[in-house]
Amino acid sequence: MRIELVIFDCDGVIADSELLSASVLIENLAETGLTLGAEDVRREFLGRSFPTVARVIRENFGHPLPEDFEAEYRRRLLLRFEEELRPTPGFQQMLQALHLPSCVATSSSPPRAERTLQLVGLSEFFNGKIFTASQVARGKPAPDLFLFAANRMGVKPPAAIVVEDSAPGLEAAQAAGMKVLAYRGGGHLREAPIELPPGIAGFDNWADFPHLLRQMETAGELR
């Protein structure tokens, strides 16, 4: 089936934000008495919404968070974004040449997603095409968010392709019955790339993306 829609995850795909997010989370957790490392954060939290992160911290680490933790974390994170956030290398150039409809589907909160896209200069491009986990009952790895995004964009799931950087996101895209590619060019994956499930191809350079799209359209799968 011809590809009619590209669904981009935001953090780690559009914005090179995951290392910044992990750093702020680690700092804030340390202030509450919980010490985690970057690998802990990558393994447990990458691609997940904050409510899921809070639940995992409570259930897996036995560490309930203070009531004001989320608000303070988000405040500090946006301050860090203001100073250091950049798009992933080559994304803007690729997007300018992309001749397919596209949208964003992210586990981030709406304010964070909107501010992230503003800071990387893409808020106008994706205006009205930003979908977040707050709009569905279940976040990634459930397929709900991607199905919701495709429905709002007027495209059937088999005609959509998802670009993700996390295991929960890849699983969600597959569960939605969509094509999927794993982007591995974000700073958080350069030294420790995620293991890809069978049948999913990865890439780390946006210059390769148009060719991969053509391959998927003509062959039905990546060789």
C-alpha cells in the first residue's frame, strides 16, 4: 500500500532532547533521595509518558514522588530546553523536501510538545498536527496514540509510517498495523543504540530517509 502519512515521534526524533530530559530527571530524583543513572532512565523511561514514569518509579523503585515533582521537573526541563535544545541533525532539511503529509505523535505533555517544536523552529509547520498521549486512554506501547493520529489525519493505519526512537514507540507502531522505521541518530543512542525487533530497519542520518521511504513503497518491506 502506498504511504500517505509520516508520523514522527518528537523527543529523540525531531528534537535531540532525550539526554537533556534524562539529565534533569536524574537531578530532580536525586533531590528526593533516589539515585538513578543514565542507563536506568534510558531502559525504564525512554518513550513513556510522565504518568507512566511516575508509576514505574513508585512500583519498581519503591519511591513515591512528591506532589509537586512533575510541575518542578517540567519547569526545569523547559528552562534547560531554552538554553540547549536543538533539532536532530538534518531533520529540518529533510522535512522541507518531504512530499508527504506528516504529523507528530508524542508521549510528551501538550505544553512541552508545543514548546519543543517552537524552540526547534517547527511549530508553524506542525500547527494543528500535534497529537499527545493526553488525548488517548493508553500511552505507548499501546497503539492508541498512533491510531488516533492517523484517524485525525484521515489515513488508514496500513498507509502510515511511524518514525520512532524507543522500544515502546516501535512496539506501539507495530501494534497499530503501521509501517515503522527506527531513528537512531539522536544523542542518547549514539553510544548505546536500541536493539531493533525483527522486521524493523534503523537509520541514523535523515539524508537516508527519502530512500528508505521509496524502498518501503516499492518493495513492501526493507531488505
